[in-house]
Amino acid sequence: MCTGRPGWLTVSLRVGKYKKTHKNIMINMMDILEVDTERQVVRVEPLANMGQLTALLNSIGWTLPVLPELDDLTVGGLVMGTGIESSSHVYGLFQHICVAYELVLADGSLVRCTEVSTV
């Protein structure tokens, strides 16, 4: 299985030939779900991109502490690709500013992943 997102929607120049032989799953999860101004947390779906986030956050006077340079980079891509596009000497890579991840496993169950407290 692989995402059914066409190659022209990706940032990579590589042509994903595997998409022709694998089961393509369409994942239209590209929305910003919530901006919690009290907790200063933004909930997004994995295909929400930096252009969407920047436009919304700038309109309320906010920005991300780690802001990738390309508007087309997605949150999911930055997390899975270790956010190499940009980093901060204070906040680290993009995935380091994420509070939690929700993953759907192969059996359909939902798992919420957060930082483990060592206190």
C-alpha cells in the first residue's frame, strides 16, 4: 500500500514507479482542524502544508518556532522525513515542536503518541 497522492503534488523530483504496482490509498486529510489559543496548540491533518499554516497563523499574529522555507511541505512529510528542510538551534527539528501524533494502525485502531515524561 502507498498513498494515492499523485507525483505532481509532492515536493520530490523522483517519480514514484512503485505507485503503479501498489494499492493506492487516497488520503484527503489536508485541513487545519483547530487553533487552541489558550494552550497555543494547532491541530492539523498530515497533508496540511506550511503555506496553509503560515497564512492562518500570521492572520492571528503567530508563527511556528520552526518554519520550513517551502510552502508546499506538509506536516506529515516533515515529521516522517525528519524535517530536514529547516531547524532551529533553540527548538530543534520540525517534529520537536509537535506535542502529539495520532496514528491509525493496520488493524484500524487509533493510537495517540506523546512525549514520555521522565520525571
